[in-house]
Amino acid sequence: MNTWYLHRCTSLLVVAVLALGACASSGGGSTPSDTGYEPLMAPADFPRMDGSTANIPLGKLVLQRTTGLDAATADNSVQFSTTPYAYENLADGNADLLLAYEPDTETRAKVDPGGKVLEFSPIGRDALVFVTNESNPVKDLTSDQVRDIYTGKITSWSQVGGPDAPIVAFQRPEKSGSQALMRKLVMQGTDMTAPPEELVAAEMGDLVDGVAAYDNTGTALGYSVYYYVTNQYAVDGIRLMTIDGVAPTNTTIADGTYPWVNDFYVVIRADEPATSPARQVFDWMNTDAGRQTVTDAGYVALPAP
């Protein structure tokens, strides 16, 4: 079975696991008093959910609070197929609801032509951050320096105040969510240099591991989203760069002083009926309970409108 097919089947697997969770909850799952939230629906009625890797913890908590499932069952019930596959699953009818970062331009045009197929609602804020080995003496880069590194204009750490050593700049695949953010927020239409194949990390964890361990030196640089590298995949030996003198934190992301901030979304098909489970969860994410869930999962929630 090829990788594409496995990704496409992820939502179906989640549905099967949720069905098992529904059976388990009927024999001793959480009650509203356990979670502190009144369930919206039974676990078996929860929409088929997919999304971005960095939103998996949020998906688990949303499932728990909207259905009353216990934490262990909810944790074992959520698998996301990554940003591009999640959007394709939603558009093709193989998923009903996404918790996801912004898709790349090509994926957006494919799954939401004319902006009428999908309905987006921003629910939180994250940032694109740059990571290097903690042994690297360079702690800060300017926005222009980062762009020049990824266009090939700057190739040595000595050009940014560091040692005379080449900058090994990792990238992500073109359709990945973090590559979409890189092109939108950082490059802003400027073409990136094509890296060697070994410097294109298929998964976000591969990039972090590659930067941490590359040649046992501090010469590598890479990027990911803040939540992932600080909450989901915190690796010893990695340091986040400050950009234009600003460190990425929940505070600087919330107030926008960190330069590369972007929203993430709850997404459904635009033709979802008002009473559908997907629409109910979509609307719930924009309530005080939904915003508190984003915060409790460790993300930067958007303020109430």
C-alpha cells in the first residue's frame, strides 16, 4: 500500500477508533463533571476530524471536551494526516472537520477553487520559528539575513557574526504547512534556492532532529512552527533564534511583536448544514469554551470578537 493511500485513509481510521471510544465511554468514560464541559454529542456522532501535525494536541482536547470521552481514549483516537492531505481529505469528503494551519497556494487552489468550497474560521495564532544547535554562537538573525540565507546570498555563518563555517539550511517539502508559512511570511514572493535532497525533511520531527545532530556541529539551520518545537517535539540541544531581536514566546506571538505570526483554523465544507456535527464543533470552537480549549492545550488563542 503506498503512502498516498495511507494518508487518504487516515480519517477512516480515526472514525473506527472513535466508534470504539464510544463503546468504552458507555462503560465508564468521562461525565460532564469530569471534564468540566457539557458534551455537545456522543463520541459516535463526532465528525471525522483531520488536520495539521502541530494541531494534534488540540484535536485530542476538543474531542474530549465535546464528547465527554476520557483523556486516555481521546488521546488514542486522534491521528492527523498532515496539512496538505488533510485539506484533500476534507474537499474529497473523506473528512468533515479540520484543525489546521494554512494550506500552500497550490493546495488551496485545488481544494477551494474560488474560495467557495471550504469555510475557514481562525481560532489561534502560531509563528514560524528558526532553530539551530545550541552550540551555535549566533543567537539572532534579522529578517533580511534569513531571506538572504534561503536565497543563497548568505552562505557562511561568518557573514552573520559567527564562525567561518557553511550554513546548512534545511527546508520542508513544498506542500507542507511550514513551507507554506515560510514562503508567505518570510520569503514574500522571493524564490528559495533548491536544497540538496538530504536537506529536505519529510516530517517536522526529521527537520528538528537533523538540525540538532547535523555533523555534530552547530552549522545547521531550519524552521518549524513554535508550538511544535516547544510543546510536541522539544529536543535537547536545539535553540530558537531570536529574529530582529525578538524571541518567539506566547506573549510575542499574541501581541505580534515577533515578526512571523500566522493564524490557524477550524475548517469545514461550506455546505455543511447548521445541525451537522461538523458545523456544531465549528461553531463551538468560536465560543468561550472553544477559545479556552485552545488556551488550555497550550496555544495562543484569538480574543473573542
